[in-house]
Amino acid sequence: MARLHTGRYKVLTRYRSYHGGTDTAINLTGDPRRWPNDYSNSGVVHFFGPFLYRSHFHAGTEQEETARALTHLDDVIRLEGPSTVAAIVLETIPGTAGIMVPPPGYLAGVRDLCDRYGIVFIADEVMAGFGRTGKWFGLDHFGVTPDLITFAKGVNSGYVPLGGVAISPPIAETFAHRPYPGGLTYSGHPLATAAAVATINTMAEEGIVGNAARIGAEVIGPALRDIAARHPSVGDVHGTGVFWAVELVANRETREPLAPYGSSSPAMNAVTGACKESGLLPFANFHRVHVVPPCTVTDGEAREGLALLDEALEIADRYTVA
Ligand SMILES: Cc1ncc(COP(=O)(O)O)c(C=O)c1O
């Protein structure tokens, strides 16, 4: 849609991202699942996003990280040719790539760049949307309005497969008098969409988004900061709501990850193995363990899981230079 709306071809996205498994989506994806699918002819250009703990920009503060990451993106747009760029696609808070909450001002700055150059801003809310970050959408933390929002997963709690895209009026107008040239077997599937309506109503009635926010602020955040203070293997913890990552390092000074980018390591296998033995099913990606319970998790369940992670991290500590 962004390509047809702008008449341009290129799409920009950050390296640390995951956007899906179909054609352009896997090319947009930054993480190594792209590599076997990428023939560099998809019109996708990757850039570096902000993440202060592993800053690509030698930044010392969040303000510096925001400013330098935006200058970098502006440079990439200008060097690629603004008149060739259809869209910038960003997970508002990248998920599998590391749950890196963007620093203040970053997404607003991306919105400004898109406005300046006539580029469509596409927010991927597939993982962050529908409560996970402690707000209905990850975007709601930043007060930014994109032109397209993609969503799936939490929209109906995954009871029935459903994904969709929210379309702003100017882009909808592009397709008001011409058909969108594509079709899907299950477009607007009544069962999936009924499950979405029921899920959204139930989430609102039962205060589930508020629960995710509270658990993050009162239980997970404090517990992870305490874990970070006690375990030398924990370099950093970051997240919001029920969406957190624990960065495991071999050396706290150098921040060397406990597994290289794109693979695992004996240390990470030992940690995830210990989690599983104790009854905790961890989501681990490279050198990170993610803490992503359901939005409905109770205080007691969250504490139980965090205690098991705490124990397993003693194993990680043995692989870390104290
Ligand atoms: C952030 C993000 N975007 C997109 C996708 C792909 O979504 P779908 O499977 O609905 O195409 C995923 C799937 O894991 C995801 O995590």
C-alpha cells in the first residue's frame, strides 16, 4: 500500500527487527532469519535504531542516542534519495530483536522525517500491540500517529489466526476508487474477527492492559533490577509492561554478550536448560532471556517465574568475569 500510495519503491527498517516470514516481510526483518531469504533486490535498506546500552553512535545519554540515531536515519534517507523511499517500517518497541524501548523523542523524530520527505510511517504492532507494553499499543507511550499500523497476535489472544492493518484516511483514499491489487483466502474472516471483538471487550472489561502495566511497574521491573544488582552476568534489563529483556554478558565492563549475535553458546544453553528443569519455559534469543508472561499474569505467578529465573542465573554467573 505504501508503495502504491507514494509511487516509490524502497522501504527502510532497522537491523534489529523482526517483521514476518512472507516475501518483503522477511526482507524487512533485520535478524538472521533474513539471511537465507535475502538476495538484496527487495528494495529494503536497513539502518541502525537507538539502543543506549549498545549504542552504535557512542552516545552517553538517551538524549544523545535519540539525536544521533535520527541524524543517522536522516543521512540514510538523503543518501538513498528521499524521492525513492516509500516507507519506514518500525516495531514501536522491537520484540524478538531485544525489547529495546526507544528513547524519548525518537519515534516523534521519525514521524517528522517521514512528514518532511513524504514517506509513509508504518508501525509494526504485531508483538507490542494489544496490551503487552502496558498500554493498548506500544505507540501510546510515545504520542505518535503513524500512517499504517500492522497488528496480529494479541488482537484476539491468538485463539484464531488474525492479522490486520489500520489505514489512515489519506492512504485509504488512495484505494477509494481503485482496487488494492491483492486478495487473501481468509480476509475479514468472521470467526477470527468475532474472537477479536470478544477479546478486546474482555480486555477492556477486566482491566487487562492496566494489569500488564501494573505488573511491569510493581513486580517485574523492580524484581529484574534487583536481579541485575545481584548477578554479575546481567548487563542490563529493559522493558515495560509484560515485555522485558535480560541482557546476559560474559563481561560487565566490556558488555561482551554471553552468546554471539545470531547464535547460542554453552553458557546460554546451560541457563535455558536450568530454567526448563525448574519448570520455567524461557524465551531466549542469542544472549538474552525475555520475560514476557501473559497480560493476565498474577503477581504470584510473575514472582514465581522470576524466582526460577533468579536461580538459573547463578549458572550464568559462572561464565561471567566478575
Ligand atoms: C514484530 C512482528 N512483526 C511481524 C510478525 C509476523 O506476523 P504474522 O505472522 O502475523 O505475519 C511477527 C511474528 O512473530 C512479529 O513478532
